[in-house]
Amino acid sequence: MKRIFSGIQPTSSMTLGNYLGAVRNWVDLQGPEFETIYCVVDLHALTQPQDPDALRTNTLSLAATLIAAGIDPGKSILFAQSHVHQHAELAWLFSCIARIGQLNRMTQFKEKAGKRRDEAYVGLYTYPVLMAADILLYKATHVPVGEDQKQHLELSREIAGSFNHRYGVDFFPLPEPQILGTATRVMSLRDGTKKMSKSDESDFSRINMTDEADLIAQKFRKARTDPHPLPEAPEGLEGRPEAENLVNIYAALARSSVEQVLAEHGGSQFSSFKQALTDVAVTALSPIAAAVNRLMADPAQLDAVLAEGAEKAEALAAPILADTRRLMGLAQRARG
Ligand code: AMP
Ligand code: TRP
């Protein structure tokens, strides 16, 4: 069976970009065709300094948001990365497979480290190696992510290929990215050339999954646009990143296409389009926000869901790690 793995970092709350670019696809992929494994990647979150209490809380509230968005722990394995220690161990083994030149090419590191590269944490640099370990620890074949993770996935494929080649085996599959939908790269509401991100200092640059209806309306009202009405066809969005972003968001939320949205709203002013956009967003997001509140009222239950997920994940991971260790020549510890 095809096996899906994906992850999301528990750094503050989930954004509409995470939802449309990744998580909604995770929900849709649940079913008989795939075995689905979804992970709150708290070890990845540590690559930037985190307040310890906030990290713990965010791990739980992100699990709640995933469940509220439709990840069903009865259908998918849902767990926290640090609860399955094999992730960190395989990351070490892979750090002896990946090469410095490969990591030097990663644009996310260059962006996040900026000019002060010497001061960046080693973990931020080796982050894609841990990501490869996440995926290959389960021999996952398909990885649904947003556009920004494409390069990291390419590296995961290279690591799998190098491992197989070095040890003369066909052990790890080369995982395939699944970049699905009309909103694979949701942009900031303040700047249509920048990705919508949890870490942007302006909260008005993003919609959070738990924003109330009034705040969503306010954020879309204030979203940057240009002075022209909406075009009638997709070609008219060229060179208009803010307009394109809002239309893509609308199409994704309404499960429609850009063509169809423009057939309906072409010629409209942004003021009325933003109102319509608010309506589809509130309709899609308010039930999720309400479910998050219900789930967060019972943290012990969430802990139990994550514990059960970790147990199932570990049962899959342990034999794959044991085989990896053996293939690499690590001696087996005698049990006396
Ligand atoms: P992160 O928040 O970086 O852990 O991302 C979790 C998932 O959301 C990954 O699959 C990302 O590719 C996806 N994602 C994050 N931001 C965006 C965005 N602005 N547009 C589309 N997908 C995104
Ligand atoms: N690096 C991903 C992101 O920030 C999160 C992630 C970690 C991930 N491990 C993964 C995604 C494994 C897919 C598969 O978006």
C-alpha cells in the first residue's frame, strides 16, 4: 500500500497557508488507498529558539487544530515527533549520508539564516536531514506539502538514493512530493511576493485558523490590493500578485477554480470581492475554530491521542531503523 507521511511545526498557531497548502490535502488523502501518518514536528520547531512552555502548549493545540480540521486519529496515525526517538537517531545516520554541498544549496536555510550565517544554529542547517529521516523512517512513498518544501523533498530523494547506492540495496523508496490544489503557495496579505508565514511579525499578514469572523473580515479588508477591478480571465492576474493571491485563496476555499472565480467576480471592485472572500473563509474556518476550543477543553484526551499515535508510529519505525543500522554495519547489542 502507498504510505503518506507529512509534518507541520508547532510554532504558534496554524495559518490559512498551512491549511490550504498542506493540511486540507492531508485530510482528503485519508481513505482506503493510502496509509496516512501525520506528525507534529516539535524537534524541527527547536531549530529556532522557543519558549519551553509555549512549545509544549503549541504542540497540543496544533494536534487539536489538525483533528478539528479533519485528521481522524481512527484513520491516520497522528503523533508528536519527539515521542518517537527513532527520528533523531535516523537523522544522525543520514547526516553521514548527506553532503555539505547538498545542504549549502537549501534556500530555506539561506533565507532563515540571512547574512549572519555563522550565528545560525547547526540544527537549522541540518533541518532537511531530519526531515528526510521523518519520511524514510516509515518508508513513506508520498509526501503532501506546500510548494516551499519541494527542495527539501528533493534532498530526501537524494539521501534515499545515496543510501541505496552505497549499500547496494533497494531499501528506501524515493518519496514523491504531492503539491496539490490551487493554493500551493499562499502569500502574505500585506505583500503578494512574500509567503504567508507564522513567523511574519505582522498578524495582519496572515489568517490564523482560530481567528474570529470579525478579525478575518478586518484582515481581508486591510489586505493590500491594486487599484484595478478583478480581471475576467486568469491571464489578467499576471503581474498582480496580491490580486492573484486573493483569487487563489477564494478558489481553494470554495473548492472552485481560478477560471470559475473570475467568471463570477471578474469586473468587481476589491471591496465587494473581499466581502465575498470573507464569507467563504468564515464558512470554512469557523467550524474548525469551534472544534479546536472543544478539543482544548480536554487536554488529557489529546495527550492520550498523541500517545496512541506514537505507539503505532514506533511499531512501524523500529524495525526499519533496526534494518538501517544493520545495513550500515552497526553491531547488534547482545541482550543478556
Ligand atoms: P510549517 O508551518 O513550515 O511547518 O509548514 C507545514 C506545511 O504547510 C508544509 O507542507 C508547508 O509547505 C505548508 N505551508 C506553509 N506555509 C505555506 C503557505 N504560505 N502556502 C502554502 N503552503 C504552506
Ligand atoms: N519542513 C516541513 C515544513 O516546515 C515540516 C516537516 C518536517 C515535514 N518533517 C516533514 C513535511 C516530513 C513533510 C514530511 O513545512
